[in-house]
Amino acid sequence: MAELTWQKGSGPDTGNEKAKNDNKFEKLKFVIGGVLILAAVAVLIISSTSTGAQYFVSVDDVVANPEYVGQTVRLTGAVFGDTIQYNSDAGELSFSIATLPDEYEDLATALHEAVNVDGATTLPVFIEDTAKPDLLQHEAQAILTGTLGEDGVFYATDLLLKCPSRFEENTPGDEIHLQDNV
């Protein structure tokens, strides 16, 4: 005798629907993954710009605000050349900096004005285990990373210097003399 078995039919449309549903699910996974990646990138961009919105802190801000004591900050200022002291045996360097003006047309003029203003806010700087940089001179721009001590001295760990007189033809107070070719 012949055996008959009964199976639930999967008709011609039932298999296609399952394949379509699987395909939609795969697409949905990629869309959700893409949205999550874009959201993570947006969060990283927003958090990095909000924490790094202020690249430098001014000397005035550091001196006037006691909250900066003991915190690591990055600041900039104009170097007073007559305060530079270097102990080559101990590798200790110290000097004072003044606040740069908020707005200026060129860096050389700003540095010149900063160190020649009567009553300018100054901050003593101390650096250990370093060599004296060649660019450390009067009216150089110092960019420092370090901490403000309770004694009012800025203990720097990193020092970068900009000296606009090396890159410009004239500095404030200098005159340009042209020679006539005869």
C-alpha cells in the first residue's frame, strides 16, 4: 500500500516572503549600525570642541583666578628678557611673562606692547631639567604647559617659543633703510 504523508505546504509565495523579511532585517541592521556610528562621531566631535574651546589661558586669568592653582593649564605670554636666568649645572630655567593684548594686528607689535606696558600683569615661570632654548629672548612669545603653584610661580613642563623678529623684516621701533644703487 502506498503511504501518504502530509506536509504543511510552503506555497510559492511563502518562501519569497521569508527571503524578503530576512533581506529587510539585514538592511535594518546596517541602517541602525550606521546611525550609531554617526552618533558616536558626533558625540566625539562635540566633546572635543567643548573641552578644547580655549587653547590658551591668559596670564591675567591664571593670576586672578585661584581655581588654577594646582591645575594643569596651557598659557601664553610675552617674555621679559631681563628676567631670564639659566643654571646650566642644574638645568633650571626661570623667566617672567606678561599678558598679550586680546586684539592685535601682528604678533611682533603685540609682544612689544606687552613687555613695555607699565603695570602689566606678570607671572614668574620655572622649568627644571631643560636646556636654554636659542629662541628664549626678550619679546619672544612663550607657550607653556604646566601648573600654577601656591607660591604664585608657574611650574612649566613644556615650553614652546615663537620669535616673530626671526620671520619679519622689521620689528617695532626699527626703521627700514634703503640704499640707493649708484
